[in-house]
Amino acid sequence: MNRVIQFFNYDQCYQYYTKRITNIRQAKIHGETIVAKPVLLVALIDGIEENVFTNNQFVLNDWIEEHYNKLMREYTKDSQFDGTTEITKPFWHLETDGFWHLNYSGEQISKGHTPSKSWLKENIEFAYFDEPLWILLQNKVWRMKLREYIVEHKLTDDFWNSRMVAEGLGAIAAILLVA
């Protein structure tokens, strides 16, 4: 559904959540940033786009897990690591970034470790976004704009791109010096 809500400031909401997304905490292992949280966000946006998620309640189901894994393979194809991050980690730890929330149906545990998938399915009824973010994601134009922002700012490795340019310029300089 692509309805416009009267008196809702989409631009202000977008600015607020792009700043929050820019500042999400992402682990680094051996200098490589783990992209699991932004990949989960893109997978959730895709699920909204495809009408898999029609209300602000996200459960760990086969669709989200398969789509997340597909995106992880795509965005980590040049990774130094062999495997991808399991969906349980971003699903659980994204809550610490303040706009993703878990609705417990059972036992609550500390954020110190990541619970198993079966624990999450048994004890988390659903996860949900802040209401203003959910409203923003209901508008196709703003949803796609936010998706593009996440891909551009969290899933594109500017370091490697600039390194390749620098290496290319270095090679050209070496050729010119020899000539």
C-alpha cells in the first residue's frame, strides 16, 4: 500500500533514521566490518516491498531467513571469511540500536550473548520498528530511498573502491616513470 499520511513529515523522518542507521553498531573482525545488521534491514524492506510483511511485526520465518542469506552471500562475496553471519545475530543485536524492538512472549535474557534460533522462535513473539519508521516504510518512494541509502552507505565498501583506484593510479604512475 502506498498511501500518504497527512501531516507526516517523511523527509524529517528519513533524515532521522538515516542518521540512526549510519550509526548502527557493527562488529569488525580482522579489520572487516560485519554487514549483518544492514543486510537484515534490506531484507526486511524487501519483505515489506513484496508484501511478506504487511504489519509492523516481523517473525523469524523461512522467507526472511532465505532472503537474508541470499543478500549476505551477495554483499559478502569478497569477504575474507568463508561463512556468513547467521540471521539470529542481527535479529537479536539490532535492538541495541534503538529503532528495532523485540516483543517477548517468554523468558528474557541479557544482551551479552546471542541466543539460538530455537530460543528466539520460542521466546520472541515478534520484532518491530519504531512507529515513525514503519510509517515511512509504507510509502514506496521513501522505502526504496531508504533501501538505496543502506546499500550505498552500509553495504558498499568505499575503502576497497578507493584502494583499487589508488593501486590503479600507482600502476599508471609506474608505467609513466618507466616510459
